Amino acid sequence: MTMSDHVAIASEFHPVDPLDARDPHAALADLRERCPVARLHREGLPDVVLVSRHDDALGVLRDYKHFGNMGFFPSLQAYRGTAPADRSLIELDPPLHTEARRLNLVAMKPAAVTDAFASIAARAAQLVDSLRSTCRAELVADFAVPLPADAIATVLGLPRADAPMIHEWVEATFSEPPQGTEHVASAMDPITRQRGFDEYLLSQVRERREAANPPDDAIARMTAHRRDDGSEYSDAELVIHIRTLLMAGNETTTSLLSNALFRMLSVPGAYDRLRSDPALVVPFLEECLRFDTPLFQMPRRCREAAGVGGVGIDVDEVLVVSFPSANRDADKWGDTADTFDIERFVGREPDHLAFGLGVHHCVGAYLARETARVAMEAIIPTLPNLRLADGYEYDKVWFFEFRRPKRLDVIWDNEG
């Protein structure tokens, strides 16, 4: 049997179809069993090779020599139409990726993130306190959106007052067009909206460059950073990298926090256990990352002919590594792979793939985890008998790349 004999042509599921992404787990389980490395074709969508098993996903993510970055969207044409200087970190490969990653790590270094957490914790407490007397809230809009937006803005050194505007720019990239919105930015076409976002970031970069004593924030550190050859990043390059950090830092953390709040209130006993044992918050969040992986997948292009799971992959074929599938593979997670286990990561390293792997591991993972932890520790002890509102039904955000509820309607008891 040759390598190509192992692959099937499948079309009943496609990972970039927003409708298929709404509830993908049955289809992904079928593919893991029947065709774990599957060439998928759907009219009007890009042809991709879906990698659904955990061990195959590991192999692809580790092997950047054969499988290169190409951003969020699995379009080889769009990737090739972007010059290297105009690519973000998730569109670059070593050696350009190596230097760009250093630039991003300068912005997101753990010490700087840690320094920001007093401010982020205070903001979390303020948001929860503003809700206490209402006994009813929509926790995505009222909590899971503003806190991550504030956190990434704080770390980057952007004005806190601008955080809602920044999130609106970001969310418009990943969500359905708002209906009946009165916000001008949301009503703009995507090109105009992107131009406004970039002009705003460019003004922030130039402000740091021109300051006699620039602040010690992420944008200032990025403007001062130099490549190995001593050259600096241009204003345009810095805008691309800052925009990517904002986009990832907003939506990924909003998804993690929204998913965690939903699971806490929908898994029987979870809220009471977290309320009585705060030490479970961190392992609970890791299980949320595994069970409801915020980032649905990551595309890779084949740079050199290679094999994955016994399947031959040709140069220029596009692979899609399915994180939610790998994170529910029974060969890795056992018979409880499809069960939410609040104690799964107690005393265990978080070996899921929610933040990628290796040289492409998410540079903002620490900020996302810590923001979610601070958020949960603020809300759990403060809102007594927190629960889903009567009649609430889960509805996933439209965009295929992220998984989280559009809204989360909750109620709680009045302390008085």
C-alpha cells in the first residue's frame, strides 16, 4: 500500500464553513476514526488537508521545515500575495519568524505582563462590582469582552479609554456584521475599518519614536528593538505586529473567558466546587482550553513534500491542524476525552494544543491564562448562586476560526 492509498476525499465537513464549525465534534470524531488525514473539497471553499489526530497534529506543528505558517486563513493565493515585510508573526517562517518572534516577545515578556496585573485585577473587580446590584447580566458583553480588551491595551501601553474602540475594530474582523448598530466604525466597510485601525496604531508608534522620554511600555520597547543586523523595524512593520497582538489578545482571551464562564455554569457542580475550592480555578481553565479550544485550527502550507500519518503531502498543499479534534482524541486523552473533567489538570502539565506548540507557541498565552484566572477569581466569590438565565440557549459566534458563545445571559441572588 502506498502512502496516497491512506487518504480519502471527503466533502461532508469543511473546517472553514461557519455552519460546520458550529458543532463540529461528531464530524471530527468520525474523521479521526475513518480518515484522520483527509483531503477536503467543497465548492467555493479552499481545498485543504484536515489533520484531526493528536499525534499527527504534534508532528505537523513541530515540523516547520516542511509545514510553514500562513496566517489564519487557508488561502495559498492570499499568502503569496503578501510580501514578507507585510506579514505578521503567524505568516512567517524561520529565519524571519525567529527575529519577528523576538520582537513580539519584547512586547509580551512575562515580567511586563506580571507588572500589569495589579491594574488588570482592579479592572476585573470594578467590572464585577458594577454588576453586583443588578442580579442580571450578559457576561460576554459586560465582562468577557471589556476585561481582555483592557488587559492587552494595558500591556501594550494604549490608553484604557481606547480599549472599547480597539475591541470593536478587532471583533468586526471575526464576527457577523452588527445589525442595527449606531457605531460608525462597525458600519464601515472592512477596508476603511482596517485603514482606521492602522492609522490609529501608526500614531501610537510615532508618538513613541518622537518622545524625548518614551514610556516603558510594549510599543516603546518594540520601536527601540533592533534586528540581529542592527536594523530597526519600520513603522509599517510595527503596525502589522501590534495589530496582530491586539487581534489575538482580544478575541482569544474573550473566547477563553466566555467558554470558561459557560462551562462553570453548565457543568453540574462546577460553580459550587470552584466557589468552595479556589485552587481548582487554574486546572479548570486548562480543561476549558482543552474542551472548548478557543482557536479552532491553524493552517500550514507544505513547503517540502512530506508525509503525515502515512499520507503523502505535496508541495503547496494546505493543511489545517484541527485543535479541537486533537484536544479530544481518545488516543491521547483516554475514554473521558469527550467529558469535561474539572480535575483533569490537577498535578498535570497543560499538554493540550490550545496555544499551539514549539516555535509557533502563542506569545500571548501567559497573558490570556492570567487574565482569565484573575477574571474568574473576581467573579466567583462575588456573585452568589450565579446561574444561567431561564431559557438561555448557547449560540456560537459565527466566525469559523473561534469558538465561544455570542452571549451569556445569567442571573444571581441579591445579597441583601
